Amino acid sequence: MKKQCGNIGIFCLLISLGLLTLTWSTYQLLVADYKNLKVEIRQQQLFQITNSLMDCLNGCLETNSEIKDSWELDDAVEQEKIKVTVNLSQQKNVGWLSVRASSGACYLNIIKALAQPPEAQSVFYNYNAVARQINLSSTAIVNRQQVVEYYENAPPTTGEGYGLPQIKTAFLNFDIKNYAKYAFLFPTAETLEYGLANNIFFDEQGAIYYFPPRQTICGAGLFARRGDILLGRHTYFPDQLIIISNGNIVLEEGVNVAQGLLIAGGNIELAKNVKFRGKIFARNRLSIASGVELKDITTEQLIFRTNKYLW
């Protein structure tokens, strides 16, 4: 009898330990769920704060303003403070607006940018295309009064484009680092399938970047790069495309750009049957092959605006 009572006691003890373990585990799960829910709610609060402020300050990007301010908000429920920081900086022709809110370990940062064309008041923007030397095919469809050679000292006397209008001026002063602050890395061939999504892309690499051929790449995009950029054959860009390179820019045969700006510290080449609607500026040589169609747009159409995005 005593042995049976002892076994029952041990059994009851094991049951109690099991129930205690189960209760403790349930408690831990509830605590974890509560913490996760608390973080989720806090993230939603931070998003509402940053998103609303971004909408209110959006007009400041258009006016080239500069803002640097921060303040704290009290949360009466959680007894925690929310710190909000606003930073609108101007990197010459590029305005970067950052709105950041943080509370404890939670934070959220929303970015938006506006990029004016480099030296937008330059005489260059009165023309469709400007380069030191222009090789222009006789079968290219262009307005010859809008395709201009520039010179800084003596007028050029060589090149297939000799006889085009000439202007005396220095080349545009641009710096690709102005686009670097909150820019994305250059997309891969795989990510290009999802479009450019109104983003700014920056890369200081000197290697060639190649847009794949026979693609339709949707969404506006601004690309700033130290090295060369090539647009593959018969690739179509239906939205705004801005490329600013310290090197060369090549548009292979049949490329079609609906609204663009090309600025190269080296040469620019438009291969056969390229269609380009926009402005083209090359520090050195611009080659326009047979069948190229070149049309002009206004400087206002070259202003680049990103969407709001998390950083």
C-alpha cells in the first residue's frame, strides 16, 4: 500500500511539473506575441508620422530649401518618447529629403529626392545635342539647327559635323557624387525585369554597365556612374531615363528612349536607327549614325523626382 501511495505521489508530481512547464511555455509565447504586437504597432505609428511629415514637406524639395530639425513626441500610453528628425539637404542640383522617426529599438526612415539637370541655366539646354565634335550622318532625322558643336578657345574645323552651328562656352560642370547620398546600387539583369521604379542609381565602378538587349525597361530611372554605360540593341525605355557618366555612353542599334537626358564626360554614340527624345551632351565626341531620329524636349521635362521609399 505504501509503495502504491509513493507511485501515485510521484505521478502527481510529474503531472504538476508538466502542467507548470506547459503554463510557463504558454506564458512565454504570450509575452513574445505581446512584444511582437507592440513592435508592429510602434512601426505603424512611426510610418504614419514619417509618411505624413514627408507629404507636408514635399513642396520644400521644389523650392531648393534646406531644413535640419528634430523634436520629441510623448506617448502617453507606453510612456516612451518618439524622436523625429527631418533633414533636407541640397547637393548642388540634387535635393535629398529624409524624415526619420525612432522609439527604443524601432525606427523608420523615409527618403525622397528631386534632381535638377546639372547647370540647368546653361546655354546647352537651348539645344537638342551639344558636343565638342559631332559626326552626323546625312540620313539622320534631326534638326540641324539644334545640333551644336561647342568650343572653349578656337572653333573646331574637323569632323563630319563641321558646318553645324557653333557656340563658345565651357562644358557642363557636373559631379556624379551629388547623386550618391541615398541612391541604390545599379540593378542586375534580373532586377531590371521589375522596372526602375523612379529610383536613383549610383556606382563609382569604372567597369562597363550594360543594359541587356531586346528588353522593355519600365519606370523612370536616373543613373550616375564613373564608368561607361551601354544600352543593348532594340531595348525600349518608355519612361524617363537620365544617364550621367564620367565615361562614355553608347546606344546600340534600335534603342528607343521616350524621354531622356544623356551627359557624358567622354563620348556618346547613337548607333543605327536609334530613336531618342531628349537632350544629349558630350564633353568630347557625339556620333549620330544613319536612321537615327532625334527630337528635343524642354528642360522642365528633365527634372527627376523619386517616389517615397524606405531606407
